[in-house]
Amino acid sequence: AQSVTQLDSHVSVSEGTPVLLRCNYSSSYSPSLFWYVQHPNKGLQLLLKYTSAATLVKGINGFEAEFKKSETSFHLTKPSAHMSDAAEYFCVLFYGGATNKLIFGTGTLLAVQP
Amino acid sequence: DTEVTQTPKHLVMGMTNKKSLKCEQHMGHRAMYWYKQKAKKPPELMFVYSYEKLSINESVPSRFSPECPNSSLLNLHLHALQPEDSALYLCASSLGQGIPQETQYFGPGTRLLVL
């Protein structure tokens, strides 16, 4: 079965400190994984995606994620948080086939304290 | 240009009204999607159009009626909605070529309130 689990519903960090948002997946196939960000009252913006080319994926705004097959994880990190990073983050698994369906995690709300 | 536009940004309607949401993209994408997102929840897929044909209907009530008049435009017609239909409605598009890991590009959404 295909599923995505975001381990933290809320994460709070101080500005300038590292960010870690955790995501685990379950997939019968070689997975394709995405991280999307949603700022308040906005649509979703793609941060990065893993498509089996490289296990360390760099995205926009200094974010990166590492695909670890042995741990079935795809955690999102950033070395230094900025106030503008405060948003909801979704880890997403590509269900694939002819349907192009996405399976969304429940989201992690990132708060950045000054 | 990776932009998906949606109008209106906000919509308030009564339960007897008929209204439409509009989504547009000019990226040459041939797959378009409607999602519904309730507060503090992830988006839920409603419909998928592939090459202007409805390919997925996720058992959505008939008071929601999608339409894809051409490859750039996607509408969602609303009629006799219920207050629980109040949500953010997101449109997305992707290449639609059946390529694995296709990126879906999302619009900003229409925030709908049903009174």
C-alpha cells in the first residue's frame, strides 16, 4: 500500500537555527516523492522532488531532502530558518500509473520565532 | 511561466445559488485537476481531466460539475451547495504525458464560503 506519514504536526524553531521536517513513506514501487509548501491563504508551491536520480535533492529557498531507502524516509532540512519559512509543509508521494494521483501527508506547520 | 491562475479569489454564496470557479494555465499542460482543501487538512483530489476528458471523479457529489472547454481552461460549476462545502478549492495542472513523477503546479485557490 502507498502511504505517507509526516511525523510532526507542528515544529517550532528560532530564526537562524536548522529546520528538520520528517516524512516516512510506504510504497510497493520505487517511490517518487515531493515536498510542497503552502503559505497562509495561498496555493501550494513545489519545493523539491525526488525522482531516483540522486538521493540528496536540493530545492528552492535553501531547502534540501535526502531519500533514504533503508529508512523509508524523505526528511526535509534547511540549515538556517528564516521568518519567511513559516508555512505548512506537505510531503507527497506520487501514486502514479495512468492517474497521476498524489498522496498527501497530513502536513507539518512550521513556526519560526524571532 | 509556471503559473496557474484561479478566479475569483474569494466567493460567498447561498445554498440556492449557482456559481462557477475558473482555472487557467498557459504552460501547454494537458492534465488539469480540482482539489478541495479544508482548514488544517491536506488537499483532497476531486477531479482529473486528461486531454480535455474527465478521467477521474473521486465520487464527488453532483452539486459539483467540472468542465474543461479547452486545454487551457478548467471550470467548476457549483449548484445547491451545503455549508460543509466551504473550503479552499485548488486547481493544478501537469504535463499529462503519463511521465512518472510529473510535477503538478497549483494555483492560489478560491476560498469558498457557503451560507
